Amino acid sequence: MIPQSTQQLITRWRLGHIATVTPGGRPSVSPKGTFLVVDDSTIAFGEIRSPQTVSNLTHSPECEVNFVDAFTRKGARLRGTGEMVREGTAEFDALFPRFKEVWGDLCDRMNLIVKINVTEVKPLNTPLYDDGATEAEVIALNKAKFSEMYP
């Protein structure tokens, strides 16, 4: 089960980094910016420019996705199995309107939907919290860093 706080994180940030394994056994990590929470145990992204990720998941469906709030430096690691949901199927027809509602015209570039059945969720956070920093302090620190990088 995906905790409510993790579902909120995914809905707020949408960008997840998915780790897969190539047919040759090498690790591969790729950012995907179209994630949605499908239900309490499933997330999905619209495949736009992800031929390697699709190939890797077809070969070995096990994967892990990390989501991190860049300001709080808190996040979640979701482990599960990927499944391709192709256009022309009832499942695609059921999921696609949810993507269209969030992503609009970007959906015209989606080749398929990659659904991930989540089997494990673990929290992520920065060691600053171990040292006693509060969330407000971490947010302020990261806002300052971002404003320096992007004035």
C-alpha cells in the first residue's frame, strides 16, 4: 500500500527517477515527469521518450522509482513491477483520460502508459534531519540555494 503522504508527494512533484536493469544486466536510471497515482498500490507514467526504459522493463519488469521534494529533501522509494498498457486496450482507455486531465496536449505524444504495481515503499530524507534540522530550516536552506542558482 502506498501511504497517503507518498501519494501526495507524487501528485505534487510528478517527477520520478526510475531504475531498471538492461538486458545486459547494467543499471539504468531515467527521469519521468508524467507520473500519476492510479490507486493505493499502483503508479503510472506516460511514455513519451523512453524506449530504453520500456525495453528494460519488457526484459525484466522489476523496477524502483524515487520521488524527492527538492525543498524538504524528503521523499520515497517505491519498488515494484512495470507493465505496459498499450493503446487500444480497455485498460488504456480507462487510464488515458486521467492523464489527459493533468497533462492535456502532452498526451498526444504518449506512446503507451507504463503502470507500476508497487510492492514496497520506503521513506527517503536528508541527513540534515538526523542532525536536528527542522523541515522549515531545510526548506529555507534549499530556497536560498535555488534562488542563488536561478536568480
